[in-house]
Amino acid sequence: MYLIQLHKGYLWNKVNKTIIYLILLIAVLLELILIKPFRQVLPIWTLQVLDTDYYRQASFFFSKIVLIFFSIYVFGIGFSQMGDNYSIVITTRISNWKYYYTKFFSIGYGLGIMVIGLFLIHVNIGFLFSKWYMLDSSIWKTYGEMYGLSLVYGSLSIVSVRIGKSIYALFLSICLYLVSEVILDFNICQQVISVFQLFLPVQMYNGSSYVLIYGLGHTMILAIFYMLIAYIAYIQKE
């Protein structure tokens, strides 16, 4: 437990906490802007449904982008040589694996808090400013999948930073994510999409929520696999 608390003290410093607070503040402002059309009473029920879907889609899109990008940043910084300098003292008393997975867990814990914050902002503003906003299981699932994706691309960020030996290598993970998004959005080729979604999953909007083609289970297994690959890259570059 003391090791996790130590990681939290280093990882969730004033800079990273400030970034999270700014993201949540921007999320509140954005949600209020998106929900503004709801303040007008629409006579046609179908228009209400369309506006609700628009609110959800824009809100989900913002949440997944900032969450994945921030995950790539914090995992990359946390496991870079610059952000990992205190490991010299710690690993003299514990194994590299224990140090690694407790640090990974500490970052995952912080990202989980961030996901919950984004979820609560979306739901509360939806209920407060819309008479026809409804909370269903797909919303819970969408945010859960966002969290899984943040772990996947965060793990890839560790691999990029450790192999590239530079903090700027984390941009490779951002590029991989964006490429996978573009291939899915433009529906380039079904076979190519299937391969990319197998190794670089992204969410697809199905009209009411964002979903993963291969599901949350596949994403979590992939996150564990990439976490182990990242560990190999981490100890090889120590």
C-alpha cells in the first residue's frame, strides 16, 4: 500500500492534477453548450430524440479523445526516464515487477477517477437541463469501454517511450490511435478495419452510443497483453 501511495505522490502532482481539473472544467462548459438547445421546448418528439443523440455523440466524442490522449501522456511521462528517476532507490528493496504493476495500477486508478468524473458531468447536466434525457446501460458501457481504451493506448505509450528513449515517442501512440480512427470512420476496407480493430481498437458510433467492434472483454485482454509487452520493454531498457 505504501508503494502505491508513493507512486500517487509522484504521478499525481500539481501539474497533472491541474490538467485533470482543467479537462473536467472544459467538459462542464462543453456539456452546457451542447445542452443549450434543450432549453427550447421542441414540439416534435423526433426532434427531441435527434437532439438527445447529438448531445450524447458530441459528449462521448470529447470524453474519449481527452481520456485517451491524457492516458498516453501520463503513462508515457510516468514511465519515461525523466519521470521514473525515483525507481533507482525503490527497486533496491523490491522487484521490478512489483514496482511496475503498482505504478501501472496507480495511473489506472487516477484515470478511473477521471472517467467517473466525466461520466457524472455528462449524466448530471443531461438530467438537469433536459426533460427527456434518459440514463441507460449503454452509457455505462460506453464509459467503461473508454477506460479500457485508455489502458490499451497508455500501455502502447510506455512501449514507445521506453524503446524510443524519448518522451516525444509517445506521439507514436497518438498517431496509431488516430490512424485507427480514420480507417474506421472512412470505412476504407472491411478486412483492414478488422485487423486494426483487433490490435488498435477504437469506438464506433452506432446511433445512440459508442461501441467496440470486438467488445469490452477483448479490449481488456488486449490492455493486459500490452501491459506485459510494456513491462518487457521497460525492464529491457532499464
